[in-house]
Amino acid sequence: MSATNSELSHTDAHGAARMVDVSDKQPTSRTAVATGVVRTTAEVVGLLRRDGLPKGDALATARIAGIMGVKRTPDLIPLCHPIAVSGVTLDLTLQETEVAITATVRTTDRTGVEMEALTAVAVAGLTLHDMIKAVDPAAVLDAIRVDRKDGGKTGSWTRPGDR
Amino acid sequence: MSATNSELSHTDAHGAARMVDVSDKQPTSRTAVATGVVRTTAEVVGLLRRDGLPKGDALATARIAGIMGVKRTPDLIPLCHPIAVSGVTLDLTLQETEVAITATVRTTDRTGVEMEALTAVAVAGLTLHDMIKAVDPAAVLDAIRVDRKDGGKTGSWTRPGDR
Amino acid sequence: MSATNSELSHTDAHGAARMVDVSDKQPTSRTAVATGVVRTTAEVVGLLRRDGLPKGDALATARIAGIMGVKRTPDLIPLCHPIAVSGVTLDLTLQETEVAITATVRTTDRTGVEMEALTAVAVAGLTLHDMIKAVDPAAVLDAIRVDRKDGGKTGSWTRPGDR
Amino acid sequence: MSATNSELSHTDAHGAARMVDVSDKQPTSRTAVATGVVRTTAEVVGLLRRDGLPKGDALATARIAGIMGVKRTPDLIPLCHPIAVSGVTLDLTLQETEVAITATVRTTDRTGVEMEALTAVAVAGLTLHDMIKAVDPAAVLDAIRVDRKDGGKTGSWTRPGDR
Amino acid sequence: MSATNSELSHTDAHGAARMVDVSDKQPTSRTAVATGVVRTTAEVVGLLRRDGLPKGDALATARIAGIMGVKRTPDLIPLCHPIAVSGVTLDLTLQETEVAITATVRTTDRTGVEMEALTAVAVAGLTLHDMIKAVDPAAVLDAIRVDRKDGGKTGSWTRPGDR
Amino acid sequence: MSATNSELSHTDAHGAARMVDVSDKQPTSRTAVATGVVRTTAEVVGLLRRDGLPKGDALATARIAGIMGVKRTPDLIPLCHPIAVSGVTLDLTLQETEVAITATVRTTDRTGVEMEALTAVAVAGLTLHDMIKAVDPAAVLDAIRVDRKDGGKTGSWTRPGDR
């Protein structure tokens, strides 16, 4: 992905949606890292922190939902290929008024796993929103984006500093 | 939801996750509106606009994915109740370097549909990301939030101006 | 449905797909009957018949797949409402070179169950095709249609003789 | 599949259903093409045609539903193997009183993709039925069948002219 | 269920599977409690106990999987009705060489929720097995059963002492 | 698995859940056999036996549900990898007051299929419970366990006699 395209790859010359044929691509080891953030209040972060006691499941619920979301990606994103996911980690970091989310997804397959990593972040963020919405209905899920990807024909891509 | 809680409702006194019992709530008509935005480039917005010709499926794919996402919400968000969704609209508006997403979800059931509306926005945004990522791998899905909800015991809630 | 519409109900004035709002409709008892047929060879029908011995699972597999298909309908058909299905029967009748399929679906909800009955027939037919394709790869799934529906505001509808 | 079997492969000697063991087969490139047709009225075809304006989502909805149906095939058809689908196209052609559906599915895996192509056609056809049923409740989904398959140990198969 | 039947309700007079018609039953408040146990080693229970520190997700993962399993019940059990689940709790208790599992499921619908409670126990138990299998591949999931149910036409049922 | 671990592999050093990275493992042929038993009454076993007539679907329903359960394993068990299942058999044996369940699952992939075999047994057992619960609400699903596994780096494992 060092060279980007100038056409939408998921629609054909007439604009019709399709699942792009990747039969000719070779399975290779690939990784994608995506991030996002739930912006909320200091009160909510305090509740999540206190929940960090034995049996405190709030962060675990979001983490597990995000990991399971990876496996649902081809069911949710219409033109995504089903992928043999080989590993997922999902980190949640409590900050003053925010929860930062980072998902890392690995595969050995014919396409990249950016969508899987982005879906993990989105589902973990939605799950946090669900758990805190009785306290802070105005929470915002923000800045869901790919930070870096490795592997595949086009090699590594790192998010440019000005985006 | 005019009065918010000061506890996480989805974990019990020991912090264990649970699906909150809503047996005693009455089914009432409820609506939620959520919004979000995909920040990309003028080039991508131009491609999406040109796609707005006969058979141009890019925006339709995102719209349909978002509507279908509503129905997958209880499968994705661990502690969400299954809901009898009675109507969904999903609007996509092309702006200079952005696509604005608005989802409106209606139900007649025992719980609100904020999570369904937020999930619709997130899945539509992820689907747009999937379709434009070959052109703009640095696109960002931003500002996913509830704008307004109506119905239920607590009545209407509108996003405060300072959030 | 005694009076039919002259517009596509699932797209709005601008052609955008939506899940039609049925909040104002009352839950009522409704039934739909759909039929279809798998056209194959006398040899295959013979194999299916012989399979009708103790533990012969071929017809049972199709019957169960059809019943389960009813429950997957809103996941498959993008603009279908999720429905509280209250009963399903699925009949398979062996004829000379065909298997006739009839599905009857019942609900007490706000929308009809034609799509659920049609999906049951289609999934049962596809499952039969899967099981017989090693013997007859040219089998055809034909004539999937609604035969009759009852209940709801518009009352009963029976398939006209000339269709 | 130039040579067909004389036994139902999906049931064992006692008639019990099983998922056939394909461990010893090699992953090879495979393609299947399936077709079907929705028989309706000239009025409906006219509405679908007019819908072919910017933002007209009716055909797109069916196309996307069909493509997503490919990925749900092993969930719907009990004895189908899960498959690494590598490409899908789904064509819809408006004719005088019909919509013709053609699905092409590609994989590099141990089994063929006829069931995936047939499922794409069936789900696209059911979705069309859903969208037109308010105007034409008597529409029929017809002639769902495999037209051709390539790849795998048995090589190419083309539908015989007399079926 | 104080009076039990003497026929299998899920097959008709000819033995064919069906989803029993419950259209005539009234939605009422219902509860079911199911239990089960994972028999393992003292070493594993020690590891799970130590995991009971901040961020220790092992028990949370099983608890959440069980709660999510409730919502998947009609997808897994072919003849189960889809149900409006209104509440779920899932308790895990560490004993000397065992983990005891108790699931409580509530609904206001036309059928009972025994299958949902049993599925919650089974999925939580399978998830525990998955997490401990590298240490104890010989763990056993045992004694999955309904302990008590309330509500519905037949009233309460409590497990007899001799079963 | 001749050598077992002394740590829970599915949580990291801080106890956070993760899907373990298997990118470096090679796809190899693997098999797992799991068993379980539904303990019920002689009356129920008699009904199931009588059901073993033409079109008697009760055992077939459980068998098919178990086979389909294999394909749902990664959706149910949060940290399980998605797997290319290449074959499944599921045997049900009627005994005096019990139904014995044996599932055999095969794959050629990077991880073992114990969880898939255990899930097949659990889902078949739950399905039997569903079908007999009107006659015997006190039935118990017992002794779900791995009996043997073959393939993969650690070679074969057979259940020790004292467990």
C-alpha cells in the first residue's frame, strides 16, 4: 500500500459492488494496528478504575467484545473477505477523561487485516459506550483509524504524521 | 435519562458483568438518533460522488451495511438486550472532505435503541473505510455519538451543547 | 395486501434503502405458506426414498435447515424486520423426479412472515441440492413463491390462478 | 465432477448425516457460476429501472445481500464446509417482466463453491422479492441452478443442454 | 410443567421435526435457573484464583461468553423459538478442584427459557475448558441441568431430589 | 500436548484476555474426538427409539445441530481461532436410560479442534434436552470431555485412565 490507487476497488467499471478477486495473491504473514478513543468524563474513568478490582468485568467485557468483533468482520462489512485470523490483542488504557483503545490483528492469508483491527476498536468502543451510557449518555467514540500495517505485497505502511 | 446514574449498571455489586433485568419495564415507543463522520480526502469524496451514477453502489453498500448492523447489535455488544427493531433510516451526506452519517432507529420495546443507532453508524463508517482504503488508507472514523433519544420512562434526551 | 402499492416501499423518495417503520402497526396473528420444488432425477428420488429408513437423515437435514433458515431471515434479507416467529412446519414430498417443499410460518407480530416462509423453502431446497449434487449436479430449485397469507391489517391473500 | 456418484455423499452407510472429510484434498483454484430469475410484472421492472437513478438502492440491496449470502453459506447449509472465498460478483439484468441473476464465486480451497454461488442467487432473489412484494406479492423465484464450474480434481463441468 | 407430556413435542405424528406453534400462548414473565460444573485440578483452580487480580480476564471471559450464548440459543438449537430475553446473570464459583456455574435467565414471552439457561451454562463451561486446556486437557464439563423454573401456564418446577 | 503448560495461555502477563498468536505454527492435519452423555429415563429412550422410524427426526435434529455447532465454535468461544474444518461425524447411541454422544472433527490448520469437538457434543446434547424436556425436564447433560486428539506439533494425546 506504499502506492495507493485512484479508483474505488470494490465497485466495477459500472459502479456495481463486488468482492474483489484475490485468488492470485499469495498467503503471507500480515499485521494491522488500529486505534480509537472513547471520550467521556473523569467520573466515568473513576468508576472504570474502581471496577479494576477482582471480578471487575467492565474493561474485560469491552476487550472480549473487541476480540470477538474481529471474527464477525466479514459478516458486518459486506465486501470483506473471510480471513484466517491467527492472533488478536486489544489494549484499553484509562486516561483522565478518556479510554484509549488499541487493537493488533495478525493473519497469514491473502488480504490485509486493517478492517478486522478497525472493527475490533469500534466494537470495543461501542461496548464501553453501552456500559457507561447510564452515567454519561454523551460519551463519544472518536478517532478510529489504522496506525500501521505490515506484510503483503505492498509492504509496511505507517500513518503519515499530518493525518 | 434526564437523571443519570452514578454507577455502572452492567456490573453488579461485585463487579461481575450481567444483562440488566428489564422484565418490569413496559414496552413503549422509542427512537434514537446517532451520528458520526468519516474524514477522508477531497479526491475520495469526488470518487464517491461520481459513483452516484446509475448502479453506483458504494454509498448503498454502506447504507445497507449500517441497517443490517442494527440487527446484529445484540450479537456484538455482550450485555445488550435483543430488541424488536421497528424501523431504521441511515443517511449519508457527502461534504468537502468528509462523509457525514446519521442513523435513526425506532422500536416498541423495553429498552432504548441508542446502541443500535450507534452500531449502525459505526458499521456504515467501517464499510466506507473498507471501500475507500485503497485510495485513502489514512481515513478516520470520528465523532460517533448519540444526538437525541425519545421515549421510555425517562423521556427525551438531547445532546448538551458543550459535549 | 388485497390492495397492492404502486411504489417500492423499501426505498424512500430519493431511492435510498430503509427499513420501513412499523411502530404504529399492531401485533396480530399472521401466517404465510410458501412453496417450491427441487427438480432432479428419478435416480435421486429413489436414493432419497431408500434413505427413508431408520437413521436416514437426508430429508431431515433439509427440513431442519429450512426451519433454522426462518430464524436467519432478518440476517439474510437486509431490510426485513426481526420477527417473533411462533411456529414453523416444513413438508417435503417425494414425487417422480422432484421434491416438493411447503413451509408454513406463524407469528404474532407487526409484519407478515412471507419472507420467512420463502427463506425456509429456499434454504431447504439449497440443502437438498447440496446433498444430491454428487449424483445430480444439474438439479434445479424452482417455483419459490408465496401461496397464501393470512392476518394483518390487509387480511388474507391467496395466489391468483393465473400466476 | 465429470463422473457423478451413485450414492448420497452426505450420509453414511447407515444414513446418518455427516460433513464429508476433505482433509486429503488439495486446495486448488475453483470457480462456480449459478443463475436464477425473479419472474414479476412489467410494472415492477419499470419501478426497478426508474430506481436506477442516483441513490437508487433496490438493485444494490439485492446485489449486496447476495454477496453477503456467500459468506453465510456454511451457517445455512448444514453439511457444507466453511470455505476461504476469494472473490464474488453478482449481476442483475432487468428484462421485460423478469430480473435475471448470475453469481460467480471463486475460491482456493479443498471443496467447490457451487453451494456458495447458488446461495448468492437465492438470497439476492429473496431480497428482490422482499422489495417488490408490496407491488407484486405473486412474484416467483425460479430456475436456481449451477451453470458451470471449473477447477478441483474433476475439472470443468458445464450444464448439459437438456437440463 | 407440573404435568409432563408422554410424547416428543418437537416431532409430529409422522416423526417430522417442527417448531411447535405457540401463537395461542400469552406472553408471561418467566425465569429459569440452570447449573453445571467444570471438573479440573487444584492447580487450575489456583491459576484461576490468582487471575482474580486487576485485569484478570479468565472468569470474565467465561461469564461474558455464557451471557452472549443466551442470545445465540435459537441459532444453535434448531427447534427453539426466538425469545425476548430480558435479563441474564451468570455466576462462577471456584471450589477445590471445580468451577461451579449457575445461569439465571428471565423473559416476558410465550415460551420458557430453560434452553437459554442451559446454553449459557454450556457455553461458559466450554469457554473455561478452552482457557484451561493447555494446563489440564482432561477437564470435564458435567451436570448441566435445569434446577428450577417459574412462570408460564404450568407454574413453577423444581428439580426433584432424586434426579 | 504431551507436555502441558503451567500458565493460562489465553491471558497475558497482566491477566488480559487475548487470542494467542499462532502465525508461526504450520497447518497440519489434526483430529479430535469428544464425548458426552444425556442422562434421562427409559421412557424417553423408548420414545427416541420409536422415533427411529421413517421420517423420525429427533436424533437427526441433534446430529445436525451438533455438526452445525462445530461451525459456530469461534462465534461462541471468545478466544478460539476460526478454523478450516474439513470433516465432522457425530454419533448418537441409545442406551437404557441414556444417549451417548461422540463427535469426531478433522482439520488441516494451525490449531487443534478439541473445542470444535466439545462444542458439537454440547450442542447435540442441548438439542436432545430441548426435544425431550416436555417428557423429562430433569434430564442431565454430563461428562463432556476430550477423549483423544491427534496431529499438531505435540502429537497424540489420549485421555488418561484416572480422569
